[in-house]
Amino acid sequence: MNHLPEIMAPAGDKTSFLAAVAAGADAVYVGLKHFSARMQATNFSISELSQLASLGRDRGTKTYVAMNTLVKPGDVESAGRLLDRLQKTVKPYAIIVQDLAMVEIAKQVGFQGEIHLSTLANLSHPAGLEIAKKLGVKRVVVPRELNLDEVKLMADACPKDMDLEIFVHGALCHCVSGRCYWSSYLGGKSGLRGRCVQPCRRLYTQNKQNPQRLFSCTDLSLDVLTKPLLSMPKVSAWKIEGRKKGPHYVYYTVRAYQMLRDNPKDAQAKKAAQDLLDQALGRPTSHSTFLPQRPFMPITPNGETSSGRLIGEVKREQKKTYFQPREPLHPGDLVRIGYEDQPGHRTIPIRRRVPKRGRMDIPFSKHVKGPALPSGTKVFLVDRREPELMKLIKGLEKELDFFPAPKPRESTFTPKWPKTASRANVRPENLTLFRQIPRGKIHGKVAFWLEKPTIGKVPRASVNRSQWWLPPVIWPDEDKRYRSLIKEAVKKGAREFVINAPWQSAYFTDRKNVRLIAGPYCNASNRLSLKVLKDLGCSSAIISPELPEEDVYAVSQNPPIPLGMVIKGLWPFGIARFLSEEVRFEEPIKSPMHEVAFVKKFGQNNWIFPGWELDLNDEYKKLERMGYRSFITIKEEWPRSVPRPKRTSTFNWKLKLL
């Protein structure tokens, strides 16, 4: 029996929120000025959002607030106070979270709405759903990489009183959400903190070919393929990505997916919906890998993957530059001159009507940095301001007067901190992580990635003394395989396992004789997230090397479980399921800044590595004084064709994580 999932619209500012309400969206998700994973969007103050949420309630539109960033050690109190104020004034239907600390903070604040788990939390396999439910999560946003069969596996395993949310339209990241450190590794702009500068959208070179957009994905558009989702009651929300988009995009995409949901058998409705999506001004779209029998890799290295619709090219007449649009432009439209990563690119508003193939002079601006854009530079229409839509929005704006902003309400929230773990009897240990059995003598403890060939080859006596690491991403069809591998490892004597997502603790709920350690891909960065990991059965944790020195120090003060840290080795830019056919494994790839990367495949995942290692060995003594007791070196086989550099990286150790 078909059900009607809610259509969930993005909004990065007031106009887009009102466009979503005008279109009849069932829910709108937004971000505040802090703790939002889209910090480049305008976002909302609490007073402004309070008015909009009240209007939404009056119109039958729920408001969800994304507080989905990594929470640094010093952020816990301010995050709690913000959530407390949010509940008192805005009263959102739900919050969307990434960090385990936000789950604990919501409980301590007494938040009365629902807790939804962001795709950044990387719950990617069915077994993990029970763990999320145990923590009080009501909805899980599944990864964009899942195909239809995998969504069904997740839906079939979804517990009672929990549901799933799926992205149906919008931008695709190249790397798996929550498993991308690319922007952070290149300069401290962390995607987990909402600061990603999208290095995957840049031009890259491999094998002396012309520069290509080897990692830049087209947008996702499930459009007519949403029909089978209607037979999955557990998939209760269709999510449209785009909190940095304008009201035109929001209105058109919401209306399109309403048509597809409400008229799944109507051919005319499907055609009308497709026409609306074609006018929505996103990037070129594809169904990506959603159809398992017809997967399409959503990367066209030589194609257009810039946001907006291509409408012309820059022309030059003496010192003046102009373009002739392929379609009429209206006052209020926004056009971008150049690609987002092109030096000197800019967005300009249209002040007057410009007919098709008319002349639009590009005004000079002394504020634009970089060289003048050359002839042939692409011009994109990125937002529209149609009179009809703006009339609807202005009408709703007047209605806001009926919902006056409440007086500011302060919060006195203070977190309840967990009990500090004793470190008196915890000896420091050096540990080396391998994918294959190493040759020669190894100093210190040995760890292996948990895979069938390794389990089979490691002698039984060594299995018990070794540590076994689960991968950072486990896909739905791998659930049974990893259960089986864990069973085999335990049978051979394995007693120490590292989970690299909190949800992987589900594999050990019935295994009382093993020791669980939270791995670095759990992205634990504060005492409350460590407390939740302890509650899930972890006896210690390895924090992410993404954190700068000041945060590494802060998280080490009074932790509820002993801590370790990755101090040397190849830490990935990111882990991806997507990969262009143009990319060759284990061969150097150069960025516009001549930074080298390479790709290795392990199982279903493509690991994108920087061509230079992380090395925090000089900080070893300092970390030991801070109280860290486990020091991990990651060993990966270096590709023969990739030159070994003299440089190393300290990641963000000497920087500030914004």
C-alpha cells in the first residue's frame, strides 16, 4: 500500500523559507548562525526563525533545525545553551545532528522535539539502526550513495518508532558524508564543521592529460525513480538538498516532487514535474547509482558541473566585456560569470530586462580579485525572481506580522559532565596498523584491518595479541559479511576490536568477552561524545587527527575513557564510493596547486590519499604529557608510480578549526 512521504525543502534564508511554504512543503530544514553544516548559507537568527516557524505551523509546514556539525571540546556549553533557547522560542519539530554529543545535550536540555541523525553521522548499514534507536534517534538520513535495493534493506531493518529520510534531489559530494577530510587537510576548512571549500570541484590532471573535473559530481535527481519508494512506509521523507540555493530552486523542486509523489501513475504529471526540475537551475543531473541494474557514475570529467544553467559566454569589445544570453533575463535574476573555482568569478544581479540574444554589459568592479575573465568564460543563470513567485513570497512576508518575534530568552544551561576515567594503570602503547601481514620485526603492538585474507593468514597465536579494525564505511549488503568476519576472528582468539562508526557497536552487543575501542573515524571530539561511546561499550577511544593542538589538549582533560591518537601515516583526503572511469588507481593526480593525490580501492570503497603523510611524531612527548596512552601509525603500501615526497603534514595541529 502506498504512503505519502513528506517533501522536505531546504532554506538558507527567509526568502527561500517562504518559497518552501508557498510551494506547500511538508517540512523545511534550516541552519542557525552556529553549528550548521552549511556555514556559507545566510542561515537564521533565533528571533527570525521563530516567526518563520510560527508561520510554517499555521500553514502545516514543520521546521527542522540542522545542528549537524562536529562539536569541539569548547563548544559543548554554547551548543547546549543555543538548543535550550531554540526550544523555548522556536519550538522546532526536530533537530538534525551529526555529533553524538548533540544527542546527549538534547537529553540534558530536555529537548521535546525529535532527534534526526544526519547523513554526516554515516549510519550506512542495517544493523546500526538499532543502536541509533537505543540513543533516542527517531529518524536516520541514509547516505546518498545507496541504491534502491540497499534502501529497501535499510527500510526492512528499520525498527518500530523509527523511520528513514532519503535525498531525492540536489548536490552530490564525491566522498561519503562524514568521511571527507579533503578541505580540512588542505588548510583547516573542515567539512564536518560546515566549512568545506569543495576541493573535489577543482580541475585535476593525471597522466599528462588536459585538466579535468575528475571528482566533480553532477547533481542527483531521482525524479520518476521515486515511485518505488512509495511502497516503503519506513521511508517517510524525501529530502531536497540546497540550503545555499535561492527561492526559485526551492519552489520549483518542491512542486515537482509533490507532483511525482501525488500522481505516480500520471504520465502528464511526470512530464510537468520533469519540466519544473529542468528549470530549477541546479547542476546537470543524473540518477546516479540508484538503479542497481543500471548504475550511472555521476561524474563527467569534461562536462559542465557548475551550479546554475549555462546561458552564454563572455565576449570582449575593446576594454568592455559583455554576454548575450540564450534566454530572456528579468530584473532580480542572478548570473554568475565563471566557474566557482575560477579566479575572478563573480555573481551579478540583473537590473533590467535583457531579451534573448540581447547585450548584457558586465559592470566593472574594483572588489573582484584576480585577473580579468577572458573571452569564452562561461556565464550561468543561478537564481530567478519571477514576478509570480515574488508576489506569493511578499504575501507571506506580510503574514509574518501576525507572528511577532518573541522576546529574547537567555539560557543558563550547564552540561553534566561524565565521571573522569582513571589513567593510573594505563601504560602507553605504540601500535602499527597494517592491511597485510608485514615482513620483518615490528616494534610495539600490531593491528590489522578486518578482512577475510588477513584473518586467514595471521597465525592463531598472533590473532589474540593483535587489534582488529573495522572499516570506516560498511554498506548494507556488507552487514552479514562483517558479522561473519567478527565471528571468525573471535573464534580464532581475537579480543580487541576498533569500531570506526558508533553504529558498528551493534555487531558486539552479544559478545561480552571482547574489548571495544572507538576508532578515529568515529570523529569523537569532546567529553560528551566520549561518554556516549562509553555507554555503547567502548573502553577507550582514538580521536581524529583532524583536531588542532588546542582541541587535542582540551579533549584530554578529564575524559571518561582513556584516549589515543593517530600520529603518523597516510590519512585519507576522503573515502568514496564514486569514481570516474578516467581515474587510474595508484597513479599520481595533480591539483591546480600541484598537490599530489592518488586513489586505492579497498572493497567497495575508493580511498583518496594525499601524496604526503601525516606526521605528528614530534608531538609524541607532549601528547603523552596530556594523558594520551595509545599512539597509532597507519601503514599503507606506497604506489610505485607515485613519487615519495620530502614533505609531511601536521594536519591542523598548528591551525584553528573554524
